[in-house]
Amino acid sequence: MKSFVKISLLCLIPIFSAAQTDPTWGYLTSQQVDSLKRNVESEKNDTLRMAAYRSLGFYYQDIKRDSGLYFHEQQLALAKKLNRKLWQADAYSQAAYVLNGLSNLMKSYEYFSEAMKLAGDENNESDNWRPWTFSNSKNSHEARISILGMNYQMMGNLWVSLGELEKYKTSLQEALKLGESINNGKVIYVASRGLAFVMPPDSALLSLKKSIETGAKAGYNRVGFSYLFIARFYGQKGMLDSAIIYAHKAIARCWADKELVVLPLAYNGLSGIFFGRNNKDSSFFYAKKTIESVQLIGTPDDQLVGAYRILSNMYQLNNDKDNAYKYESLAYQLNDSLKNARIANLTGYQKFAFNEQLRLKKLDEEKTAYANKMNMLGLIALLTGILVVALILFRNNRQKHKANIILETTLTNLKSTQSQLIQSEKMASLGELTAGIAHEIQNPLNFVNNFSEVNSELISELVDEVDKGNTAEVLNIAQDIRDNSEKISHHGKRADAIVKGMLQHSSSGSGKKEPTDINALCDEYLRLAYHGLRAKDKSFNATMKTDFDASIGKVNIISQDIGRVLLNLITNAFYAVQEKKKTADAGYEPTVSISTASVQPPLGGRSLSIKVSDNGGGIPPKILDKIFQPFFTTKPTGQGTGLGLSLSYDIVKAHGGELKVETKEGEGSTFIIQIPTN
């Protein structure tokens, strides 16, 4: 008896995969369907009508297949009119799914093939496919891959109908791979569910239950088919009570989700189980339900053959020969009709596949012939081009020789001019530096000179007091001389340190990076630049502000090069505030600020940031992209070479860093140096 039930379940529940659902993974209510049907014809916007037809097609394709096909065909017509390739691919795919259910396998194959071509073309990702129209797709790429994956999955149903089980497996594996490539839970769910049928029962049960969890996580809870397939595998294992439980679960879910195409499979399976258990009433009841559900969906189905034969057997057992004969005849006629339809479909499919192969072969031959023709034309064009180029080269050879001589002369002159300009820029910087150094040294030298003169006077007084024998006064004067000598020594050493420090920062140096106190370097060059300008113009005055990050410590840089950058930026800042002061209101206070900080760039690591800011006139937007170009300057003729910022930019780049500017016309500018420190 158990063997009979297992065979019945295996035969009566075909290996179909996914029934479809609405694009938003929700379900339309009957009121929404009625509203859509009333309004879709009067809607003027073709895109909205196309989307409405798609939703109606999804609603009806598992309830009343003829209606589902009609609405998907309307979607397809509008998609062609609007030239929406992804919409066409989807319409072909969904219509093909319904056609397979209507046993029109030939047309189903043609539609699936068209969908495969359109969804397989990456160029169609430019189609305006919106996220709300398909399976949680965030963009047109995901929509295309989702359509392609579902097309492979649904085409697996067709391969089963055509008896191509290996192609079924390959098609489902491709669908799974596509679903995983974009992490689409629905495609992964339906593909995994379909692949369970090429697994042993135990593995299949585990795979189906896992696929239900995957679908639930993705928000896809339409699992009537999965429950039915679990019932099938429990039947194969002889666990008939579990098979009955899951069959009833499948029926309940399918009524709730309007997935009515599952009902004939579930009812027929239950009829077979109860027939095998000799429970005539239940078997008869579910056989009748099978017939009713097939008629409800409106399509011939293999399930009717099984139902008719079970009814015939039960009427025969009850000695009702008329009904037994009636249902046996119906089973025979329907089976014969389905068999002829399969043969016709298979013949048509084979003919179509053969013609398709001939078409592809002819297309390949045409492509090869065209490629050969283009290669020949290309070769002729190449030879012609070579000949023309040879003539041009021969004609221009003498001119090129003369041009080379002129070019060499021009380059020599340009290099000489460039060297002179760079030297001029260096000398200008040296002038600023020299003026600043002179001011820095002047203060300690003044102290040295003053205390030396005082000591000379004290020594004269000391001699006088010695002659007088005034010992107490002699000791006081001697102490003053000693104190003054210490001050002279102190300020002499201070002047010596200033000279050594400036020489260290301004000399050509070794050109190697060395640990440098960046805060001290910034402070020194701020003062030097200020005093350099003051030496040229005693009326110039400005407020200097500093904000140094004490945690930076010493940084590996070429100090003399970074010093040149700082001197250039600070001098430019003082020039900017000096120019603004000439036209600003009386309350304007020229201010130049310099700050340092250790920052973390977006890509990680640590960087040194130096900011030189001023409250001058800012940089006009029209010249902002030119300021780092060589020889560009806004200063009057003779006051600038236009190389300062260009050389500064190159120095910072050589340190692996970046020099940029933030500015607002009329309010000032901030130049930012960023150098990696690790």
C-alpha cells in the first residue's frame, strides 16, 4: 500500500517551481483589482497603464490563467510601443510562464527565448526601470539580473514539460547563481526550492525548509508550493501523516495567497493518499476538489487524468459501472489529448530549435563574411594610409630638420629664461629672509653694544674709586661689570643661535628629510616674514596669531624646502592684508594666522596640517584655478615672478603631500599644507 502511495505522489505532483507574485511582494485585494480594471483603459499615461497591466497579470496568472495571459500581453504591447527593453523582457517572461501552464509549450519556449535575449543584454540597463516595479531592485542593473534569474527559474518548468531534466537542473543552477550575485532573496528562494527535486528525499527536505527561511528573510512568504513539495517528499519516505499535514498547509496558504495553481496538485495528492489507504470518502472528496480547482483555474491539467481514474476506480468498487466507465473515458480522452499536445509541442519545439540553430549558423556565416570583407577593406585602407603617411613623412622630413634646429634654439632660450626667473624668485625670498634675520639679530646686538658702553664707563669709575681707596664702592662697581658681562654673553649667544638657526633653514642643505620641530619652524618664518616687510615699509603693521599643536613633535621633512613654502605663503598673506588696508574702513585690522595640527585623512594614517590664513581681499573665482600655474601673478609688474606658489606646490607634492586653498572673495584666504607623517 505504501509503495502505491509513493508512486501516486511522484506521478501526481509534477516538478514545477515558482508560482509568481506581485512585484512588490504583496497581494492585490479584489477591490484593488476591480479599481485597476475600471481605470486602466481610461488612463492616458502609457507607462502607468503598462504597470497596471503587469499588476493585473500577476494577480490572475495563478488564479485564471487566460486572464493573466491577456494582461501580460497588454503589458508587452505597451512595452514595445514605449521601447522599454526590460519591461518587454519581463512581459515575455511572465507570459511564457502562463503559456506553459496553459500547455502552449511552443509559444512559451519562444517567449522565454525572447526574454533571455533582452534580459541578457547589458545595454538594456539604460532602460528606465524603477525600484518599485520589480522584486526589491534598487536600480536597473539589479532589475535586469532579477528578470534574467526568474526567467531561468521559470524556464525550468518548461524543460520539465519537455522532458529535459538536465536542462531543468542547469537552468535552476544559473538562476541561483544570478540571485546570489545581487543578493536577491526571492530568486535565491525559488531557485533553491526547484533544485530540491534533483536531490535525495532527506537532502531535499532540508533544502526546502532552509529555502523557506531564506524567502522569509527576504520578505517573500508565499510558500504554498514549498509546503506541497515537502508533502511529496514525506510521501516518498512513507511518512504519510506528515505528508497529509503539509498538503493541508499548502492548501491553506494557497487560498490565502491566491496561488490557486497549487490546489489541483495538493488535492490530487491527498486523493491518491486516501485511495491508497482505502478511505473512499476522503479520496472521492479530494478527487472532486481536484476537478473543481482545475475548472476554476480554467486550464487542462495532468491532475485531471489522475482524478478521473481515481473516481473511475472508486465507482467500479461501488459497482457503479456507468460512472466508472464515464470517468475512465474522460481520463482516456484527456490523457490522449494531452499526449497529442505534448507530441505537437515537442515537435514544434524541436522544429523551432532546429530552425533557430540554422538561423544562428547563417548569422555566424554572415558575420564571418562581413568580418572578412571588413578585414580586406581595412587592409586596403591600411596600405593606402601607410603610403600616404610615407609620402607625408618624406615631404616633411626636410621641414622637420629645420624645425628641430629652431626648436632646440627656442628650448635653450626658454631654459635660460626659466633659470633666471627661478633665481629671481629665490633672490626675492632671500631678500625677505635677510631683512627678517637682520631685525632678529639687531635686538641682541643692541643689548651687546649698550652693555659694552656701560661697562667701559663703569671701568673708568672703578679706577677712580681704587685711587681713592674706596673699597666698598670698588666691589659694587665690579659686581655691576660682572652682571653686564653676563648679559653681553647671553645676548651674544642669542645672536649666534639666531644666525645658526636661520642658516640651517635657509641654506641649500643636504636635501634629505630630517626630524624638524615644525612649530618652531612656523614661528620663526612668521616673524622673519613680518620683519622683512617692516624693513621695507615702516608703516606696515599687522596682527600675528599662532595656534600650534604641541602633540605633533618632530616631523621628517626637508626643513629648508618647507621653510621656503612657509615664507612664500606668509609673505603673500601679509601682502594681501596690506593691499586690503589701503581701501578698507578705519576699523579694519590686518591679521595673519598660522596653525598646525595632526589630522587623520579619510584613507587612514596620520598627516601634518599647516594652515596660513589672512583676512585680506580673498581670491576671485575666475582666477582660482590659475594660482598654482607657473608665471601667473596678480602683483604689479616687477613685484612678483609668478613662480612662488608653483614652486611651493611642487615642494609639497615632492613630500607626498597636498597644497590647497580655501577662499572667499572679500573675506580672506586660507592655504593648507598637508603632509603625511607615517
